[in-house]
Amino acid sequence: MCQEGRPTSSHPGLTPREDRAWRVGPGGDPASSLPLGISCLKCLTFLFNFLFSLLGLLALAVGLWGLAVRGSLGSGWGEALPEDPILGLVLGGLAVSAVSLAGCLGALCESAFLLHCFSGGLVAFLLLEAVVGALLVALWGPLQDGLERALRGAITHYQDDPDLHFFIDQVQFGLRCCGASSYRDWTWNLDFNCSSPGGQACSLPASCCVHPRGAAASVNKQCGAGALRLDEDAAGRVVHLQGCGPPLRRWLRRTIRAVGAYAIVVVAIQGAELLLANKLARALAGNRAVVDRPRAAGPVGLSAGASHPVKWPLPRWPGAGPYCIPDTGPPPAMPPAPQDPPAPEGRACPPLPGSVRPC
């Protein structure tokens, strides 16, 4: 005879959830499957960090490729780090990929240590972004005021630094401008000054030209030759007369809004990842405590309504539902223990230590 219905806890003091965690699984072992809520947290944490790890590895690969193309990597491991702006992209991609990989492995392997490392990395990123944002807001006014001065300094060292060379050319090509406040600012450069004995005297870079390519597919580097000797009307037909300071300032004002929007989105995603990681770590800790508690109690318990131990797992009788407890009734009464025969009258019992009792 079987008692069907909702099973009750077979371990006194355990909640139904704890008892269910002990019941499921072959041989009485705790269940290896996680609850649905914890599984969703695990999948979301893994997915977010997997995407960010791909972005970090992509930035790392692009940075290493740029350093290799520019020849900044050197030839030996003992050399100093190159002084190259692309190195910032390499270090940023390395940091993002490392932190995201810790989050991926922490969610996949259910490791609280890796999840805490991932949370610490996210907190460091958030603090760094907050410091950069505060500095940008505080220095936004002086940055705009000193923009033309910085452009004049870059023009002065145009041939000395390949990075400044590339930066100035891209600004002048993109904004269709020349110089800082006007095209005459190029007289600050000793190579383009009319007093220079070189072949570039009184000339301008090709990025200042109105039609730098002309009819050819490649850039004509001699399109600005002798432009500083011309009057303003004649020079306006060859090169751009407006300086890059005002259009660059307008471009920065437009771009800073988009950058701020992207920064808010990134911070929101990082905050959501931080909450998910902390919640997943707490949920895993709670689930582990639920599983370990019946394991410490042992595999033997008392079934509801019975006073004798029931071995685990419970048998499943055909057609009796998921749980079936045999109704065997109370255990059989134990026979009385044998008693010693009475001693004959008039004789004393053997003395016991410390006392003598008469028969």
C-alpha cells in the first residue's frame, strides 16, 4: 500500500525547497541543475561579457596591427614600451578583454572569486570614467580657448612628429580649412616660411588645397606650391583661406553630445553588468548553502508520519506519482530482554563493587 500525494520533507527542520534539492538526482546526490532565475542571470552575465570581450580583443588586435605597421613594437622583449598613442588602444583593449573574460568564466564556471574580480574591474572602470568625465567638464572652457594655440604648436612641429603630421592633414582634409586662424599661420613653420632655403618655401601642405587630387587619383603634393606668395584672392582659388580653429570648435561641440550619449549608455551597461554579477554571486552562494545543508545532515531521514528511518532515495511505485512512501506501519516490537533466574533463598548475591544487595 502506498500513500500518494504531495511529498513532505523527509528531513526534519528542512524547508520544502531544501528537501527538493536533496531529493532530485540519482543516488540521493544533490541536484546539479540551477533554478530558473539563477540560470537566467548566468546566461545574461555570460552574454554581456562575451560581447565586451570580443570588442576588447578587436581593439587589442587593431592596436597591435597599428604598432606593427608603424614599426613601434621593436625587435626585443627587453626594450622599453613605445611612446605611441596607439599603445593606449592596446592597453585599453587588453584591460577590457581581461575583465570581460573574468566575467565570462565566472558565470560559466559559477566561480564566486572570478565574479568578484570582474566586479572589482568594473568598479575601477567606472571610477576612471567618472574622473575623465569630471576633468573634461572642468577643462572644457580652457580646452576650447587654447585650441588655436595648440594647432599653431602642431603646425610648428609638422615635419618633426608623424602623429602630428597625420593629425593636421586629417583635420584640414576633413574640415576643409588651413592653419589655425588663417592659412598664414603656416609661416610659423620654418620649412614653409618664405625665408626658408628649401624647396617648400612659401608653400602649403597638400591638405590645404581646394582640389588636392585634381584630375589624378592620388594627392598632388605640389598643389600648394608658392601659395604664400599669392595675394588673398588668387590664393583663395588654390587653397582654403579659413583657419581650422572655428570649424574644429564647432565640430567638437557637435561631437561632445554624441560622445556623452555613448558614455551614458556604456556606464548604464556597466552598472547593469555589475548588478547582475553581484546578484549572481549571491544567488550561487545561497544555492550552494541550500545544497550543502542536507548533505551535511546525511542520507538518512524520518518520513512524515513514520517513526523509523527511511533509506534514500525513496522508491517509485508504478502509477503512484513522483513520490511514494511504503506504508509499513510501526516497526515490530522488540522481544523483551532475557532476565537472570532468581537466586535461591538464603544465599547472598555475589558482592558488587561498593555495595551488597541481599537476594
